[in-house]
Amino acid sequence: MPDPRKTTTTKRLPLTGAAAKASLTPLRVGMPALDSIQKTMKFAPKAGGPTYQIMRTTETDSYEQTPAAVRLTRLLRTAGAPASAVLAAAVAAKPPKGDNFAGSDRKAAKLSKATGALEKFNDLQDLIASFTPESKMIKHKPPIKTVPTSGRVKEEERNVSVAAFLYAASREADNDFHLIVGRGRTLSPEMFMTMEVSGLPPKGSAAFADLNSARSAFKKFFGAKVPGMTYDFYDPPIPVKIEGSPFFDMTHATGSRPGPQSLKSRMPTIWEVHPLTSIKLG
Amino acid sequence: MPKSKKKKLRKRPNELTDASDQLQVGMPAKDSIREVVTFVSPQKTRYKILKTTERDAYDSVETQRRKSGPKS
């Protein structure tokens, strides 16, 4: 009997009633909730190379409190379907200006490259298993503070590389790109984690060259279709090879955690790879 | 015959699931779980009820307030 996860298809986007550019397989691993898709776009990063469908959704990190994110949330909670034009305008809110990092929590750690030798992983599951348990990090001695001067602790002094797949991405208010990276679609259990293409540190910073190179590579790959405030999902997921430094997201140790609603239940950790120092897409 | 003690066992969200539980098919996002209650069915099967903050996205705040009743 054919697998319904592969054979169930639709072109109708229930949020707007519009048609997708190509058939969607909503039951496939790593897809967004069908009613969160605002529009779809065809994406061909290289002439003659693989093509993808970008699904621009209304999903954001649930803790986002920017005026644009709050406006979108309110719009989706109104009775009945929101007007397509109003919804499109809300999703297309202007991104932050420039490329510099605009956040503050643990800024020193986020904008630094760790000192450890590069450890190579071929499966995201193994990378996630290599992280110190969250319970230990939360009770870390000395405590991990969230102030801007909070630097890397010894568990974060590692550099890692992994080959995996990019399922979704968005641009945050602090100018970081959140990448939701997961295992291959045929592997069980499904598993995703956050990796971040960081906003840039000051030019004189030791990590500037690596962070700028990774950010430029990411932006060049997507061109005009770089993600905005809401999560874009990719069908099929885009192969990705990354290098970067693990980072424990102490800010979200309690309360809402990062990630789009459709994938969050399969994101077992608030460890991130942050910043990425190298990224190869496609 | 002594009365059976019916007891709801409540756990804090942090105690409720280990990493392997969380990745089981059909689990809610970890950060949506506000309480875990052990439930024993009439057939004596034990279940965990995960009470979450999740709701239908189209429910307005007003509807939610009405559902949860007046606040003191």
C-alpha cells in the first residue's frame, strides 16, 4: 500500500484559498501546517541545478514581541479569514536594516568563535547527543548569565561540522537568521535544531571574517528570496553543510523556546550552533 | 472492602518527559506543556495527560477568556 505521507497532495492553501505554485505534500516530514502557508514561490538557486518550493508561512518564534509579529498574531486570531492583501502586508514586514547584530543577550558568546578543534558529525542526532544535558547547563557553575558580556563557558568551547538539511529559516529582530536544520526525511526519529547565521560583530572583531563569510554565502544563495520575519519552509529540504560553535540559549531555558510551531515538538534541545562560521547550501 | 484511593498524580512539566518521550509521534512541543496528570482508565490502563497551552489559532482572546471563566 502506498505511503500516504508521500501520496497525499494538495495545491490549495487554506489560509488564503489561493493555489500553490506546485503540489504540496503536507504529510511529509518537516512540512509546515497547511493553514500557516501564506504563499509559495519556486526557487532555482543554480541554473540547471535542483529546484525547490519555498513556502512562506505565518509562523514566528512565539516569544517574538516586535510590533510586526504582534500585529500578525492579532490578525490571525480575528474571526474568519483575514483579507489576503492585509495578510500579505503583515507577513512582508520590513526586515531590520543592515547586517549588524542588534541583540544583547549573551552577545559576547554569540559573536565569538570557540577555540576547540573541529569535530565532524554526519548525523544531526549524534551532534545533539554530544551536547551537555540542559539540566546541567541550567545549573551551571558558575551560572550562565544572559547579560551582553556573558562569554562562552567551557562546554561551548567547541567547533563542530555537520551535514544535514535546511527545513526552514527566518530573520529575527536582532538580525540573526534562524535556520531550522534537521536529519534526512527518511531517518527516524525526526529531529531538528536551531542554527544561526549571526548578525555581524564590529569589523575589528576576531570573528568578523568568518561570520561575514557565512552570512554572505547564505544571502547569496537565496538572493531576493532570503527569508523575512516569518518562517520560510523548503520543499524538498535543502542539503546543507555547516561549521560553527555550539551555544547554550540560556535566555530560553524557561518560557517559550525557539522554533516554528510546526516543528517545535521535534526540537529536543535549546543548544544551537551559533554562530555559523561556514555554510554550504545546495 | 476499603474504598480505593483515587489520586491524580501531578508532575511539573520538567519532570514529565525525557528526551526520548518528547520525540515520540504526536507529542506536543515541550514548552507548551503546563501540567502532567496521570490518568487511569476504567480498563486500568495508565496514561499521562499533558495539559498544554495550545489552542485553535482562530480562537480569539475573548473566546478564551469566556471559556476559562471570570477571573477574581
